[in-house]
Amino acid sequence: MDIINPSGKKTMSVETEWLGRPLKLEINRVGFRSTASVLVRYGDTMILGTVVVGKKPVEQDFFPLSVDYEEKFYAAGKISGSKFIKREGKPADEAILIGRLIDRPIRPLFPKNCRQEIQVVTTVLSMDPEFRPDMVAMLAASSALMLAGVPFDGPIAGLRIGRINGEFKAFLNAEEREKSTLDLVVACKDGKVMMVEAGADEVPEAMIIEAMHWAVKNIQPVLDLQRELAAQAGVEAVDCEMHYPEEEIAAQSEVNAWLAGKLGDSVRGNVLERQAKIEELKEAMDADFAEKFGEGETPEEKQADYASRLQKQYDDAFDLAIHEEVRRSIVEDGIRPDGRALTEVRPLSSQVGILPRVHGSALFTRGLTQALNAVTLAPLSFAQIVDTMEVTDGKRRYMHHYNAPSYTVGEPGRIGAPGRREIGHGYLAERALVPVLPSEEDFPYAIRSVTEIMSQNGSTSMAATCSSCMALMDAGVPLKRPVSGVAMGLIMDGDTPYVLTDLMDAEDFAGHMDFKVTGTTEGITALQMDMKVHGLPVEILEKAIAQSRDGRMHILEHMLNVIPAPRPEIAPFAPRIEKIIIDKEKIGTIIGKGGETINKITSETGALVDIDDSGLVTVSGTDKDTIQKAVEWIRSLVEEPEVGKVYDGTVVTIKDFGAFVNILPGVDGMLHISQISDKRTANVSDVLSVGQKVRVKLVAIDDKGRLSLTMRNIEK
């Protein structure tokens, strides 16, 4: 049934079959007051994509685009597991990361000089539990933008790809995702890649390239479907404010003329020297231009007028000229701003164990970029509970948190909660290390790794990866293999790519790609790739991936010179943990009625006891004797009686024919009068009394489970 649309427009849809499921894009059913809205249904997942274009241009010097991904617990048929908050509130980190995932391939497809506020919101209304909804949300965002009449050079779409039984597959279910060695997201635009993000279990570089080709091929049908919908809808362009002031064009010409002959070698050198030279050059230019263009009778009046009216646009033009010089120098001279060759990594220096009381620490320095990492170990009960629309009662045993306050770039700024960038950088470094962590059974610890950026000049997420790897090794975490990471850049000169190893800020601002790769000697563990151009062929990305391996291996060699292997023992201030695997049926015995038994163990021994539903029991503490006492107590609670074993028991009942002796919690055996002594015993009470401690051997268990004990012929 059609919905009555106040504008008189009829509902309209396009459909196709995509990778085994029906896909439908529908408009004019909901969201009447948005600039554009699209309902996307794929399987049983339904997502609303909306775009709203602001009525007035924003007075800012950047494009005000925002992209949000909204999780709704009802979409998955769930109520939040939080005891106190049931309504959706602040987005979870996972939702923020998906919002970034959608934003990154969309943003480069707008003109940089657009100043109209554009908000894109994707809302999950229904979630098919068979697959994750994030790529459907990316499709909804692109479809809505295609209908909004804004200067968006789309469409785009993405796929999250795994590898099952040697074959690539998208829209994996939870079981398949668990088995897959690859979790790769690729966003494309007509045969070109716009964005890549991956977590991988040390997969070869060639597999990543093969997966990209597979994605490019399978994404094309939904790009065509979006164009079909836009053609049927008859999209009308909306007025978007474009920032094209003639004064700035003239300013660029003036700046270029003033800088002629002043760049090249004069603005090369190490980062601080180069920055000082550029600032000195800019100050000289502003002084000349104040005299030339400022209005007033005195030099002071001219300077004040220039600063109030013209300086910003000339300084912006100056920055653009510097970026252009960076590109020219790389393409024509093969020299980077700090004098390095295109494949050269900045100078490296590192230390481990520099924080005396933490469980593991490392300081990684690469050029002017510096990361300090601290690792904390704790029992598994300290793992983070994950409660999202997709996951309830999930756990994150390894947590990487990244902080980069404003002082790290030499500027004052507000200190507050981590932003989207900090969450994204921390997640990338976390994914890089997860594949090489020991299993919970082998290393029953929750691990928190915190990177405090000390200084920034490009590729801090890769510094976070390297510093966290060394800090984990310093903490005695037995990693399967060490992980290193490097950021790659790209300058395109026409169709010719110039790939840069170990990207720094000046090259990032001037370049066309930011590509981060982490991995071991065996393969890739994570990568993240963002474009500043309208897509790149896979062949260019293949060159960047191949070149990145040499950079990673160079950095890894440096790291291993600092700490060649994980410490043989965990740090002295870290909690010691003993593990016991028990029958799941015995969990209740350890816990006791209302937690009575486990609380008694904890209070009397001082150890912390954690029990997993799988039957893994961990006992932690700082004192070995404390831990051992709790371990022996727990073992006695779950131990099964063993024929031939000697027990220290307690007499619980006296009978004429013998006594009942407790040998294990809840387990009593029969000690017959004839088994009390080698000599004849006339009366049991002459030898034994209730509460007496005796050593007995279990000699038999009959078919009814009854235990027979003896005190005879027991070795002392």
C-alpha cells in the first residue's frame, strides 16, 4: 500500500538480487521533511538513510559534513543489558567506528570549497541477525546523497569480506566471521577503491589485493541500482554555497609570485628546522604584503589593517603554495620535505621498561612522532562488557586506548573525552595486535594497553601499534610474533603514482592517500586506507602494499634490537594468576549457596577467584602462598574420589560396625571396624571419636557409588 505523501510524490523503488539476497531501495514512504531519505532493505535488515542540507552556508573554513550511524536495540529485538539505562544514549565506540567507516569514502567526493552544512544519518530499523548491517548503512547513506541534489560525485558502496574454505564471501554470519582469517571492508566507486579497512590473521599481501579485486567486481551492481533510482526520481539540484571568492584567487597569484625562487632547498630539513624556515618566510611575506596592501598612514596602521582584512587569505594561499612545493619536490626532484628518499623511514629510537610501577611500558620515537605506551594486566573478570545492538554480553579481553592532547602538536586546547579520531586510532592499533595475543587458556589475563602520544608529526596510530607491541613484550605477554606498522602516502602526478614510506604531516596534507599497514613477518594483521582523490585502481594500491612491507620490516628490526622477545616472566607488580579447568557441573559447588563458598575462599585466603561459564577458574593475587591456598581449596571442592589415593579425613559419624569419614567436600566413605587397625577392635568408640582427623585410603567404590575406606597398611 502506498503512503500518502504530503508533497504528492508516490512511493518508488528499485530492486535487484545482490550476493544471494534481495535488495530494495525505496523512497517517498518516510522522512518527508528531510532533503532526501531512502529506505534500504537487504534480507530482513532495514536501514533509513537521510540527508538534510542546511538552509544557510556555514561561516567556517572547512566543509561542514557530518555522518552518523544510529544503533537501535529494538532493531535486533533486544533491550539494553545495562541495569540502569535502557534508552539508547551516547553512541558506543562500535557505532562511532561504523560512522567513520561510512564517512571516509563519502567525504572526498564533495568539493573542498563547499560550505553548505550537510548531515547524513543512517538509522538501523531492523537487523537481520545473519549479517552485520554496516555495509547496508553505507549504501543507504550514498543512495540518500544521490537523491539530495548536492554536489556529491557518487555513488559509492562497500562490502565487508571474509574468506571461508578458500573463497571470498560478503555478509558473513557470526560463525563464519569467527572462522574467517580476514575481515576486510572495501568501499568502491566505479572500478576504483575509495577506502579500505581490515583486520587479518597474518594474511599474505597478495590475498588482500585479490579481495579488493573481488570487491570492485561485486559492488558495481549496487552502484548501477543507485543511479537507476536517481534517474527515476528526477533529482533537482539544491543551492549549495561554494567558496570561490575572487580575492583568494588573486591572493594565490600574488603569493606564488612572491615565493618564486624562495622555496626548494630553502624549506627542506628536519621537521623543526623546516617549520622555523617556513614561519620565517611567512612572516617576511606578511610584512611585505602589509606594506603593499594595508591601508593607513603609518606602518603600524597598515599592519593592523592587513591583519584584520587580508592576512588570513594570504596565509591560506601561502599554505597551499607550500603543499604544492611538497608535491613538486617529490615528483620532480625525488626529495621529500625532510630530505628523505621516497622509501626511507625517519630515524628510530625506543626504550622499554621506563615506567617503574606499571606492568609493561615502551617509548617509541620515529622522527618527531613519539608514543608512550603502558600495559596493565588483570584477571579476566576485568574484561570490558560489550553491549551493543549487534552484541550483548560480549567481552573485550584486550583494550587499546589512544590519547593525543593538543600539546602534542604544540598548541593549546581543551582536554576532554576522546573524539572520533582517538577512538579510531586506538581501534586500529588494537586490531593490529589481537591476532598475535596468546589464548585465554594459555594466558588468562585481561590486558589494557594505553598509548599516550607525546609528540605528533604523522602516523601516530602506527607509533601506537609499535609502542604497544614492545610494552606487551616488556610486560611478559607471550605474543605469537611481534607486530610493526608503517604509514604510506601517495602523490599522483597525472596517472603516475609516487608512493611514500613513513608518511609525515606535510606529505599527508599535500598528498592523495593515507595508508596504514601493520603485520608480522608472516603477513598483515590490520590496515586502513583513505583516499583524497576520487578513487584509485587496485594496481596502485598493490604497489603501496608491496612497498609497505619493506618499511614494516625495517621498523620491526629496530624494535627487536630494543627487546628481542617477550620477558620470560610477567612484571613483578602484575597479579599472578593460576588457572584450573573444572567440570562445568561443579561451578555451583565452588560458588555455593548465594555465593557463600566463593566469598569464604576470597575472604580467608585474600585471593581473587573468577569463574567462566566454560569451566575455566582463575585465581589471582600478588602473593604465591595466597594463590596456592585458594587453588588447593578449590581443587578439594571439585576433586573426584580416586581409588588407591590416601586422604586426610574427618570422622563424622560413629556406628557399631564402623565409622563414616569425610574425605572431600560432600563426600563420605565407610570405614569398617575391621579396617581401623591391624589388631582386633572391640568397639569403634574406643579408637575413634566424631571430629577426629584420620588418614584413610580409598580401596573401592561399588556400583552404587558407595566408598570403602581403610586405615590399615597406609604408608606414612
